[in-house]
Amino acid sequence: MSAAKLEPCKQGEPPLAEFFTVRHGQASFGAADYDKLSELGWRQARWLGEHWMDLGAGFDRILCGDLLRHRETARGICEGAGLDHSRVEVLSQLNEFDFQAVMHTYGELDPGAVPGTGAGRSDYYRFLKKAMRAWIRADIHPGETWVEFEQRVSEALAILADSPRGSRTLVVSSGGAIAMMVRTVMEAGPEAVIKLNMQIRNTAVSHFFASPDNISLHSFNHIPHLEHRERREFITYS
């Protein structure tokens, strides 16, 4: 799938398909069950939905991964936008990679790298970067291989590329999967996934144009619903 420049529509043709990826709202970092939204995560999702409702922006299709934080974020967006949540379709190819398995397996390989008691989020992220590099090199085997992760995200992109011209699709997923989408579209190296993944904010929006033989990235990691002065303190990354 090429990342070539976006071709203009010929006169009389409908516009290209568009899809908008959204990273889930703030999850329960540090809790026994990470895979659910915090109260702030719910608010972030509803605010994004309200933002789109204010713009009069609708969607022809809504897709999300089958993780709880994906489904809850999709529900929150629908609540804020006044959309029917029963329209949401689950697409397992949009799921996040199992970062806990990746870190656990890497910790077995290099126990000295495991963050100790009292470690902060920066220590956690440094460890995750090391673990992901080992996963890319196939030095560790956490279950899903890096190649399998690439392949299933490519399957999701192929589904999105096959959307009707002029349609708009909302896609709720996770940072790693969205980073892999961007990396694939931009034809970047594997390390780009690590760098992009660490930058994507909760409920951040990335915008793509698509046709069956091409997908182009239009914008990345925007949070228009959180950039108001009174909401900037609610910008989160996990």
C-alpha cells in the first residue's frame, strides 16, 4: 500500500474516503485491570464526541478493537456526539499488541532492566522501548510476533482502504496499532512505531484519506477537544 501523494479527484468524482483514528481515553494505569477507562478517560471521549457534534461532523461507519477500553471510548464518543452506539462494529485487527506480555518476556531476558519499586512512568516507558526493540529483533517471543502484528494492522488498513469514496469512518484503537498504521502508510522503519507510540495522546485524532490503492496521512495526534485553556490539564498519555 503506497504512501504516494494524494491524487486530486477528477471533475464529477466524489471525494476520497476518509478515516479518523482515535486512541482510547485514559485507561487505568497502575490498576489491577488496565483495560478500562478511568473517569477522566470517559470525559475525554465524551468531549471529543461533543466537539464533532458541534462541527456537525458525522460518520458513515464506526469501528473499534474488541478491548474494553476501545469499546468504552467508542461509547463515550457516541454519547457526546448523539450517535447510536449500536452502530459500532468490532474489528479485532485494531487491537493493541500485548505490551504486558512483551515487557514480561523481555524482563525474563534482562531482569536488571525491570523497573524497581517506586519507579515512575518515565522508567516504565524506557523499559517498554527496550522491550519493543527486542520484540522487533525477535530476541523475545511474547506470543504474537512483530511480523504478525504488522500483518494484522495491514489487514485493518486494507479494509479501510476499501471504503466507498466520500465515506467517513471513525476508528477507535490504541497507540501501538495507530503508530503501526502511520508507520505503514509513511513507509517508515520499525523504530518509528516505538517513537510514534510514545507520542500519541489519549483520544488524539489522526486523519487519513484512502482509496483502494493508496492511503495518505493528512494529520496526526490532534486533540482539538482538549486544547481549550480549561482542559489542557486533562491531556494524558496512558
